[in-house]
Amino acid sequence: MDATSLALIAGVVLLTGISKSAFAGALGVFAVPLLMLSFPAPQAIALMLPILIMGDALSVRSYWQKWDTQLLMPLLPGAVVGVLVAYLIIDAVNPSLLRTLIAIICIAFALKSLLFKHIQLTFFKNKLGAFGMSTTSGITSSLVHAGGPPILIYFSAIGLAPSKFVATAAVFFALMNLLKLAGAVSFDLLSLNTLGTALLFFPLSLLGNWLGVTINERLNKERFLTVMNALLLVLGFWMLFT
């Protein structure tokens, strides 16, 4: 493996660690495209999964028991349903169209939250809203590797505090990525060589996690939500034009 590829993996691992522990994985959508600068898409996606799981594990450890269990429980069935639905409809869905739709929703929600904060989206604040957004996350995660935006939109809409936001998202994505890991192993999509490559960069994942936690601790609730909505806006335009 050449120096450029090693540098890209190192950068992605560090970025993922910061993203997971500071911004609930909001920067994750940039990771696979970065890896694809040096690796074919299937290899980049396979390599990304253990990198995400390392970030998930460290974030769960850093925010241990700070998550909102009552909020988390309605999300888990939706994630499972979403992953299963994705496999059932995979041949009938246009991934590009789905990605565009998610991008437009991100942009619209972010602009609403940044410019019209007085407008409350009350339909998110119930178990049905949680189930709907987690199901959407499971579908988009499986089909277009963009499971983050629906959950980030949901948590932003209900106004979670920074540590609770990141902690609850960490557990949710950890469980969903483990579910995806089981599928990847069963379909021989993840090799021991790929897993070993990811584990070599674990120290950088630790560093990213520490940096992310430090950043998160310095943001009050209002500033954190503003940052999250700004990131959603960037994510939306990124998915729309890439």
C-alpha cells in the first residue's frame, strides 16, 4: 500500500473519531468519498465499516450511560425494519434519487432551524416520529450509506443537549453498524486483511475520540445545535452535488 493510501486512511480514521465523539457522526458522509480517491468503491465501503465501529465503541465508552434510554428504545426497532426493508427494495430503488431526496430534506431542515428557529416541528416529538426517522436511517444507511442525516435531523428537532445527543447517537449507530457487520461477514464482503488494516490505525481513532470529546465539552446546547444544523446544511449540498 502506497503512502497516499496510508495517509488517506489515517485522515479518515482521525476524522471519524472526531466526528463520532463531537458531532454524532455528522462528518461521516465525507469518509467513503475520501477513501475512494485511492480505493475502489467496494473496498472503500468495506474498510469504512470497521473504522466506523472503532469510532462507535470509543464514543459509547466516552459517553457511557449519558444516552437517553427512553429515546433510544423506539429507535432500535425502526433501524432493524429499515435495514430489512432496504434489502427487500434494493432492486426497485434509484439510489441517486434517494440520495437527492435526503439531501433536499437536510437542506430544508437546516435552513428552517437556522433561519426560523421559532417554528417547532412537533410531529418529531413522539414514538411514531422516532420510529419513522430510524426506519429512514436504516434504509438510507443500507442503500446509499447515508444513515446519519435522518437521525441527526430527529435529534436536532427535539433539541437534545450535546452530550446526550452524541451519546444516544453513538449507541444507535453502534448497534446498526454491528447489524451491518453481521451482513457483511455473512456475504463475505469483509476480509481479515481489511479488518487488520483498520485496526492498525486504532491509535488515531483514540486521538480523534479525545479531540471530539474535548470539542463537545466546550459547546453549550444552543451553539452545539447551531453547529449541527450548519453541518446538516453542508451535508445536504455535498450529497446534492457529488
